[in-house]
Amino acid sequence: MIITSMTESNTIVHETLIDLASSADRQAARAAYFNRVAASATLFALADDLRSMAKKVLDGEPESNAFDLLDRGRAHVATTALQFDRLTLAGGGEL
């Protein structure tokens, strides 16, 4: 894909941040299901940070901080998803 403008680049980063925020919300709900209150709160806060950064990117602020947040957020959400997948499998069922 060839990005033709800074606006298009910002839009792609914005959409990626919003998608990751939705994933963080889903994992936060799973954390609550497993009674992991601290993990749930951390994930909901991450989702809020991702949405705030998405707004800044859409408003034209520099993307470098957004990429740092995306990297940290992806790692956190993926690790959490794997942990809760393991708990789901150990419990023998779906959420």
C-alpha cells in the first residue's frame, strides 16, 4: 500500500489505535469475568489512552508517540489474551 498523504497516514494510525482499544476493552471484560480486577482496570485504562491518542492523531499531532503506545498496547493485549485463553481452556469452556 502506498500512502499518498499525511492525512491518509493519520487515518490509518487512528483506525489502528481504535481497533486496539476495542481489543483492550474485550480483554478487560474477560479479566473481569475471571475476577482479575487490577488487570481489568489496567486494560480499560489502556483502551482509554488508545482512544485519546487516536483523537490526537486525527487532529494532526505527531505520530511517534502513537507508535510507542501501539507497540506497548499490542504486547499487553496479546499477552493478556493468551493468559485468559489458557484460563478458559483450563476451565473447559468458553466465556
